[in-house]
Amino acid sequence: MLVEAAGSAGRMKGKNYLSAQHARLTARRGMGRAQVAVAHSILVSAYWMLTRDEPYRDLGADWLARRNDEAHARRLVAQLERLGHTVVLDPAA
């Protein structure tokens, strides 16, 4: 049942954290592994919600990008440099 729930989360197209996770993993690992990974995330979330007696709070589809902006910028710069570009970053005011 968890894998079926994960499959339905994957069809939501970037509206919440689970659908974003499914899309990200499907591109890298394939549909089956992505569904099992999202099912695991659902199970872990359910465990912590029941343990702490808290309601579900969605992290948002862009949570991974917001999590660590500086590391994300370093990864993007490294990716551009691997493609042969020279990158100089000027922080916005």
C-alpha cells in the first residue's frame, strides 16, 4: 500500500515534497526504486508523526533547494565549470 501511495504522490507533479522527491529519483534511479524510496519516506514520516503526536507538515517541493543555498550554488558553479565555463559570483545586496 505504501508503494501505491508513493506512486500516486509521483503523479502530483511538483506540488509537495514527496512528488518532488519522486520526480528527482525517477530521473536518476527509475520508477520502481523511486516509489520504494518515497514509500520509505512516507513510513518514516508516519513513525515520527505518531511518536511525537504531531500533524503532517509538508516541507514543500523546493525544500532541497532552500535547505542549503550556499552548497547549492557551489554545486551549480562546479557543474558549469565542468561544462567549460568560467564562473564569478557576485552576491546580491
